[in-house]
Amino acid sequence: MIIRDEVAVSQIFLQAFFEIEKHYADKSEKFRFRSFKGQQVGRLKNHITKADLQLFTTVQKYCNPFGKLREGYSKHELYIQLKNLYCDNACSKDQFYAAFNKFVLHNLISVEIDSFTNEELYTLNQYVDSQTGKVGYLSLLHPVVFTEAFNEMPICQQKLFYQAVTQQGGKERSIQRNLNDGLFEFLHRKQVNQVRAILDNLVAKPIYGTKPLFAAAEIKKNVVGGYKAVYRVHSDFIIPYVSGQGDEYHAELPFKKRYRRIARFMREVMAELGIGEFELFKEGRSFYQLFRLVKDKGFSYIRTVLTRIRDIHKTHFVYPDNVLDFLKDEIHNKSMTILLAIAQETGVYKFIAPYGTDRQERFNAFGSSMKGIDKGTFRRLCKLAAPKLLKEYGVSPVAGVTSYVKVPKLDNSLDMPRVRLKALHFEKCPEKYHDLEYKAEFKLRKNEHPSAITKWLLKEVEKLPTWELFVDPPRDFRLEEYLTNTILIHSAS
């Protein structure tokens, strides 16, 4: 079996998970009844099973840093990911659904219906600290838990390993726990020799390669005359957690194969438009809702919708909580979105609402005026209008070489006038060029040779995109009127 990556386990969530057995002795509480030999048999609500432990591990592997599973993922698809982790050692589908129900009953997972997509959303309760809104203490769980040897172990040994890993906190140190009011209750054992047998197995039995899970374990007398267990996880299974990291331990639940290309395209366009952070807006929910709306559309259609989001962000300087409500009618109005896509492709899009005010009203008015025109005619009008509009109302974003100066102190070491003149001559985007000067400054700090850095800059300038003209038409300019009254009349004549 392939050993998977380690899993970041929230100590808060682990404690809540073990609370399932708070009323372990009460066997009257049952759920998920099924017929067996003519009788209705239920599962014990207050007992932890191996399937529960597998679900506990899987949801923390695939939740985001906020304890949420990605929107649109069904329980069945989550079970597929569990099987990918555990392979032949995975619990059965029925055991998985029983474990999921148990988590809901114990408020470990909450289920809500997204009003926008009408799909179930899953959140890990008690994953983050309710006071701070942050995960808090995390421990790294060694991927040995996915192996056959580990999953064949009794559940009491598995539980003790999980708890010991979090208590050691990535350090090689011994754990001490009293048996009374401690391990007896946790392991559901009543005799000292029963606890000793569990510890002996964890020390003596190799679990992965030639190493046992525990490096040492023994029973000793405590200060009040009772007994305590002293044990330590083997160093091979201790992974230190580096504070400040975390995202890299959360695997993203994959989109269905047929839609992965769409999701990748959306991310690429958002990065290009400078709104890559939209994917994390509202903990990723808005991105998925948008994906659901456009996943069966063409690339030009999707680009247009994302451009509209960029425009809304420019207007409000933030993403409104109801950002998709701004777009929902447009997205469902296919003809409107097609017109906007053509306007963008042909270069006249920025003339629809050239000034930041009343953008939504302008887009609605434009769509209403143009909705009766066929796509071919509209595309032809836009192509004819674009060069005329840019010639008449286009304004260069660059005032001269000074527009390219971002790190003035580079002039002391590098041939920056030559570099900036080249950028100006080839009409390169000043914002993109500024990034090069920051990188050049970093190279200087690394003591790279100035002549090599200058040569590198001259080469990188050639790769930059050309600038886009600002548009500055009259305040009462209306693109729909320009297309119909100017271009259409002239082209007809």
C-alpha cells in the first residue's frame, strides 16, 4: 500500500470526538436500525468504532482550514475519498453512513442546505475555537494509520495511539495517565493487567517495517497509591508541527473529472483578472456556487461572468456578500451574457460602463437595448467600433519613462534608463513591469552581479503584456447608441 501524507488533527475536534463515549455504559441509545434475523437491530450511539475513526481522519484530511467540506460534495463522494485513503482497509459503505449519522447525532458534523444550490453543506463543529474562530492546537498524524496492520488493531489501541500523538505534540516525551478516572474509562477496562496487555502490544508488535507504535510503556504506582501508565510514541511516528503552516495538510476534494478543466480555467482567469482571492471569499462558498452556475457554459461565457465580478469588486472595493445576486439574473439570461462575451472579445466591453458609478444600471440598459439584435450583426458592429472608439477615446496609461519607475535606488547599480526606455518603446504594461523591479531588487540583495540582472531585466521586459488604453469618453456616452446610430448607419451606407 502507498503511504499517504500526514493528517493535521485538531485537538479540539479530537476531544469532542472522544466525548461520543461519555455515556458509554448507556446501551439503550441506538440509531440506524436494520433487520437481522427477523428483529430490528440498532447501532450503539455512544460507542466509537473503527469506521468512526476512519471518518474522523478523512474529514480532517479533506476539510478546509475553517472545518468545512467543499460545497457540492455528497456523502457518497466523501466515502470514495475515504476508500482512496484506506484502500482495502476501508470500512464498508453501510459502516461509513452509520458513522456519518453518528457524527451528526453527536453534533460533530452539521448539515445545512445551501439556498443558492439546494445542496447539503457539511461543517465540522468544534473544529475551530468558538472564542477565537481559529483552529488552535494541531497535531500531525502519521500516515501509518492508513496501513493494514494499524486497521487490524483493536479499537482501544487505535484510540490510545491517536490520543498519545496529540498529547506528545510532536515531541519525544513520555505521557503519564492515572488508571482510575483516566485510562480505565478511556479504554473501557477494569483491571490493571488488561491495560498492561494493551500497552505491551503497542510496544512489542511491529506495526510498520520493524517499529512498534510505542517506544516504551509501563505501569507504575502513583503518589496516592494507585496506578498510572507511562508511555511514549515511537519517534518514527512523531511528526513535529511547524506553527504557521496548515493549508498544505488539507487535501482539496477534487471536482468530478468532467468539470476539473472548467475549475482550472476559472482559477486561471481569476488570477489573470487579479481576483484570485475570490476563491476563498466566504470560505470558498461563493466560488463553488458560481462554478455550479457556469460549469456547463463555454469559456468565453465564463470569462465574461468573472470579468463582471472583477468590475463589481472595482466598484465596491470589496466583494459584496450577495455578489452572485448581482449576476444571477445575467447568468440565467443567456442572450445578455452572450452579448457581454462578444463585447469583451471584440474590445468594446470597457465602453459599456466606463465610469464606476451606476455600473449595474448601465449593463442592464445596454443588454435591454441590444437584446433584439442577432449575434452576427452585433459582433460585426463591435469589431467595426473597437478601433474607432480606442482612437477617439483611448488614453495611454503611461505619461513617459517616469511611469515605469518603481524602485528608484536600482538606478545606483543597474542600467535602468535603458530598461525603462525599452518598456516604454514596446508599450509594456507598467503594473506588470513594476513587479520586475521588485524582483531585480531582490536579486541585488542576493548579491547577483548587476550586469547579469540588467541583462535579465531586458529579456523579461519582452515577455510582458502590452498596456491597455484607459477609456475616457464623454460622461453621457452610451455604447448602445454609438453602435446603432453611428456604426450601423455608416456601415449600411
